[in-house]
Amino acid sequence: MSTCSSTVGGRMATIGLNALVLRTDASYRNAGPSRYTRNLVENIISASPSLDFTVFVNDQVSELPFTPARPVQLRRTRAPTSRTGIRILWEHFVAPWHIAISKLDLVHSMLNVVPVASPAKHVVTIHDLSFMQITAAHPPLRRWYLTAATWLSVRRAAAVLADSIATRNDVIKLLGADPRKVHVLYPGTEPVFHPRSCNENHAFRHNVGQHRPFILFVGTLEPRKNVDVLVHAFGSIIRDRIFDGDLVLAGGRGWGMGAIDSAIAQSPVRDRIRQIGYVNEGDLPFWYNSADLVVYPSSFEGFGFPVLEAMASGTPVITSNLSSLPEVIGNAGLMTEPRDTAQLAAAMASVLTSPQRKEAMRRQGLVQAERFNWSITAKKCLNIYQDILEPR
């Protein structure tokens, strides 16, 4: 089935899309959940010409960051729901009123939580359960709220969407969700991530002052990413004269920076380590394309976008063997234990010293990235909507 055309009581079904986490500004907030929401909403609207959609956005979003395939109702909140605390209150106490007056038949919430009371049926996306598994990363009150609200949401929702098999397993195990209603919907590759020409990459490196070859890490700098291990492994391959280039860390500073700052400060090659902070969407594809190797040794991810983006860009990838990351990389890259410095250094050396291996990983990565397609994801999502609205 390529499109969804459900009816309720003889009329066309009306779907609400809770896109309050959508951001359009050039900041770190316009990352993971925001980009997921943007791409899924765009592709759902495009794939379903016969459904009516109402899209709820926060006060900072004046228009959708894409041109919808057809007209939709855009509801911008008057309250400052771009602030997390206000968004939470709005979702629970104001959203039900909007759902009722708009006569929505089904509402899809894109970030873990559905309203405590609502006249419509609900679908909820859960990206990960880091607040239950990496407790130090979340203040106690936030951790308590997210755990309680997500636990309730998986029971109220008619369907729960998980970004990976790993996340689905966590939702079932940690929240006691009914396995029959927890579905895996992999995110897709954005078209902007694709191989660029040598001339484009050369011009970009010149513009950003990156004149040496480099290894790239992309992501928020926080303990679970194991950037300190990467810094030590990088120092090892420089010391052994395996690689004569830089390590570029692209991402905002997160919590628990002590180990990362210490590793960089104590590294004998710290002058080769470049921290460039958050990278905007326009530059990010070129950083991937220009890198000799992308390394993402994270211990825990709901999905792991940097791995997919690097593969789609035609750059070899090394990641960890935990959580969802083996699902993303498949057989297209190398995996290591995330806290094993020697193993990571050996993996990096094996790629950087073998043009044949680099080329094979590049080709395999491009093929693997094609498995993740937003259009297919949207159609699967619409099928789930239809199964809820028109039970068999």
C-alpha cells in the first residue's frame, strides 16, 4: 500500500502531528529529534494526498522548513513552547483542547510523550530511553518526569514507534510495553548527505582552514560518546607515525566534560586536535566528505545519525559494537569496544594505511545508507495509522 486514505464515520480522517520539537534556527537544538520530526512530517504529508493534517509547531516556528506537497493546517502555539517546561505543560493541559475542537482522529507525538487525557487515538515515537539508562546525564526531576510520562504514554498509545531494534527492546524490557504494538521505523538519509567532488571538498577545506588530512567525530561532547578514548587512540596513531593529520571534534559541549578536557589537555598531540563546536547543516555534509575517516565510538544511541550520514557521504566509518550502532553500520564499517583504546587505534590504523580497505568501506557504506529511506519510513508510518483507524 503506497498511500493511506482512512475514513472515520464516512469522512476523511484528520491526523494531528505534534511537531513542537521542530526547530528552524541554526543551533544545536536543530539536531536529532528536530531533524527526525522535519523529515518524517514532510514525507508523511507527501506520501498521503488524501488525509487531512494539522501540524502543531512551537512559538519560534513561523512556517514549516519545507514546502508541503499540499496544504496543511499549521497551528503555532501562542505559549512559548520552544521552552521545554512550557512545552510539557502545553502538551498535557492545552493540547487535549485543541485536539477536541479540531476533531482530530489520531495524533502522532514525535518525542516520547502523549497527553495524559485526550479524545483522540495516539501514536508516539520513542527515540531512546537514555534518561533511564544514563541517569547521570539528566537532573532528577527531569528523569522522574520522563520515566513516568513515557511509561504512561506507551500504555495510552495505540502504537509506539522506535528508531531501532535496540530501542524497541529497551521499550519492551524497561517500560513493559506490549511487544505487539511496538514497531521499528528506521529514520532515513537526508538528500544533502551524498558524495561531493574533489574540487568542492578542496574549496571547503580551504575556506575552513583545514589544510591537513583529518579524522572526524560528530556529536555532542559527553561521556557516552567516549571522545576521551578517541583522543588517546588518535595520539597513539600519531605517535606511531601511522597518520599525519588532525582530529576534528564537531559538536557542542555537553555535560561531564572533565574526562574529555583532561584527555585533550594531556595529549602530546593536542595541537592536532581541533574543536569546532556545533556545525550548521550547510557545512556538515562537507565536513563528512572532506574527512579521511569518521569515528563514532558511542556506548549508547537510539539510532546514531552520524554513522548514517558519513556512509551516505562516501566516508569510511568506525563505530562501537553496542546499542543500535551495529544495526546502522551493518557490514559496511568497523566496530570496536567503545572503551578499548588499543582496539580503536588498531582499527583506525587498519583503515588509514590501506587504500583498498578505505575504498571498499566507502562503496559498502553507500550501499548500506540506501537501506534507510525517509519515503519508505513515511509509508510504513501511514500503514500503522491506517491499521489504528480501520482495525482489521
